[in-house]
Amino acid sequence: MKSTMHFFGGKVLPAMLLLSTIMLVGAAAVAKAEGAHFDYAQQAAWSEVHGDRQSPIALDLDKATPDFDDDADDGIRISGKTRGAIVLDNSHTIQVNVLPGNFATIRGRRFQLQQFHFHTPSEHVLNGKRYPLELHLVYRAKNGRLAVIGVLFQEGAANLAFDAVMRRVMRAGQAEPMREFDISGLLPTDLSYFHYLGSLTTPPLSQNVEWHVLSNPITLSSAQLDDFHRYYTANSRDLQPRNDREVLYHQDAKR
């Protein structure tokens, strides 16, 4: 599938804008190159030499360990607005690479958002249910540790933030800048989550990922799901064994 990309951003000095654009285009090229090396129809070939902490897994509230610590530092605090981004079809998903400077505090530690992307149907199964779409917000700490926030989508009201992303894929090539992108439009108000240690869900399947899958889905319309399916109809990894890993359930302190 042909790769397309589109830059949108705010008021940035020309030199900084150019440098940031080059950085993001470079990241897009890497993503494109990696995407050429795997096929969702041949997943059995992915797992030949990997460990026992793979993702995704099935998540069940009755099988999770309650995280009773009321410390607010165990929650998730996200900086919603980004300064700009590139939207691209990288041959295995629709991905948004963001400019540096968007941070989140996750379980007391600071991470910087690298990119976010989508899988259909959902990779994680929640309480026995597989959802039509799953968003992965990929964050990195200074020490290289990855934290991913997973957001599940169910059909319902249209999602304006999702629309903003998909418009820039479908209208790639038109210079239509966006002053900022608000990630909070892709999040529920209740940030309760399941937490476990796992892996990337695409090759190289590295086991250095701290997963935080939100337990409250958000909505998108059936028409929006159809828009995504114009690009991908099945880009999710099969469920992996839990293998006695502890899964915590943390209830949002704001509730």
C-alpha cells in the first residue's frame, strides 16, 4: 500500500519547523522500512524466538489485582495538546508522529509521547469483548523504557479528534495546517486502567513495554470506522498467553 503523509502544526519558527519536520519524516521512513518486514497474515512466523511476556493479552476485571494505593502518582496525567504532527500510512497502520514536547506522568514517572496509531479490531480483549478499534499512545522515558496507553473504541457518537486524523490521511498533499492537536479528544474522562508488563505487538516484539489499557472505551461512528477500514480491516496481533503475569487494575482517583 502506498505510503502517504501530511504535516500539521502550529506557530513555530521556520528553522525549528524545518528541523522538526525532517526529524518526523525520518521517523516515518524508519516506520515504513520496518513495516515492510512483517505480515499480519503470517503471525506464526513472528514468535519463533521471543519471551514469555508478549502482548496483547485478555484482560478481565475479576482476574486482575486491585491497586488499592490511593497515591495520585499511580494514576495517569496526560498533556493533551501537541505542537504539530505528521499523519502517515506506514503500510501496516495509520500512525501520527508528534513533535517533541508532549509529556505524560504515568505511575509517578515522566514519559514523552513519540507517536500514536490504531489497530482494528482491538488487540486487547476486555472482559471477554473485542472492540472494533484500539488506539496505542506510545511514550518513551529518558532511559528508553516504553509505556503504551491503550484506548478502546466502540461504535456510537462520532469522534471529532479521530476525524481530524483521518482527514489528513485522506487529504494528503493539501497544505492545511492545524494549530494544535488535542489528544484528550481520544481519551475517556475516567482514566482507570489495567497495567501489566509486556511487549510491542509488532516485530521486533521487544519485551520492554509497560502497558496501561484504559478500562473505559470511547466512541466513534460506524462511518468513521468505515473510513479506517478503507486502509486496514485487520491489523491486530493475535492474543498471547498471560503466563502468570500479574495484571493490576488501578481506579482513577478522579472518580
